[in-house]
Amino acid sequence: MRAEDFELLYRLEETYWWFVAMRRITDTIAARELAKSNLRILDAGCGTGFNLGYYSAANSHDVYGLDIASAALDHVRRRGFRKVTQASITDIPFRSETFDLVFSFEVVTQTPYSAHNSALQEMRRVLKPGGHLFVRVPAFMWLWSSHDDELQVRYRYTRDELAKRLEQCGFTVEWTSYANGFLFPVILARRFLKRLGIGGGTDVKPLPAGLGWLDGVFRAVLAREALWFKSGKRLPFGLSVICYARKEI
């Protein structure tokens, strides 16, 4: 990602509908772990760092971040966080069995496909026995667009592909589903327009002038997925794939 991408992310991460609703979904899936006190958490690929504060605010969690991009870490420090380091997710500079919970949000697929096992194995290494990994990646190669090119995404997974890869890396997958499915018709329309050359580039940007009211609509629709997942249901399609996996004791 370019420096200007991180500047935009810094401005949007707290309030933009997609980030807000995805945090709600994350909170729902990882609720049992997050309810515990004094967890040590790693955000592996923390971007501009809003989640570091968000997850350290509750239950006295001790939250660390890493990112390979110096521009991202500049923004993290602007937020006042110091428990961050510049590193790749394929070579995490923490001792084995350090963390109770590792988050990886849309990061694994920004590394070369051949490095995905290394990244997941590193996340497993730094987890304590019984610890959990929450990983989210973009779904379906046929949804590839200029958004992926802009953010340097290398691959888009199916749910079964991601679950199988996690199992190959020694995890036990406890929960998996597609996400961002309730807005799938909007997503398909957006991808179709991109292929016609309309609205190229990343999807993570402010809504056009006069359409700001859609932020609340999209946020409410996507947040309903958290309730859907809480009820024990899954989604058969969506823009993202989520897996919640455990490192066995």
C-alpha cells in the first residue's frame, strides 16, 4: 500500500461503515475470548492502528501491533501507541507462545501466495497453547477488481481453501463463514461497474458527495450479520472469508 492509502485508512478506520460493522462481527465471533481479562493480543498487520486502542480499552487487554510498512506505523504512533514493531507476518519478532489471541485482518493475502503457510505458521508459533487466531481475507478470485490491484492483494480465498490451509498449518478450525454477504448484490453491481471502467481503484474511500447517508444504511445492514452469526448461522457467500481457529494444547 502507498503512503496516501494509509493516510486515507487513518481517516476512515474509526467511523467508516465497513470498519465499524466488521469490528462488530469480529467482536461477536471472538466474544468468548474477548470477555476474558488481561489477554495478550497481537494485531498482525495493524495498519494505522485503530484496533490497538479499540481492543486494549476493554478488560485490560495488553495489545501489540506489527506492520511491515513504515507509513502505517507513523500513523500508529500518531494515535499514541508504542507497543508496535516493523516486521513481516512471515517473520514475527516475538517469542513463541506469547499471545492469547492473534488478529489478522485482510493481511495474509497481501503477501505472495507462496508465503501464506509461513505467515500462518508464524502466527501459530507466537500463540499460547489453546490460543486463538482470527483471520479474515478477501473471498473469491472471480471478484477480483481494481480494488485488489490498488491494495496489492495477491489472492482471494474460498472458505474451504482457507480452512484447509489453516488445518495444514496445525490449527483446529472452530468456526468459518463468508462475511459481508447481506450487501452482496451491491458488491456485484460495484464489481460490474469496475469492469466497465467506472469507479476504479479501492472501495475503501469516502462515499460520493450527497450519498453520505448511505454510510448509516450500509453499516446497519452489515452489522446485522453479527446477529446472524450470533444465532449460529453461516453465510454461503460474501466479500470476505473469516476463520476462527485454535492452537491445540
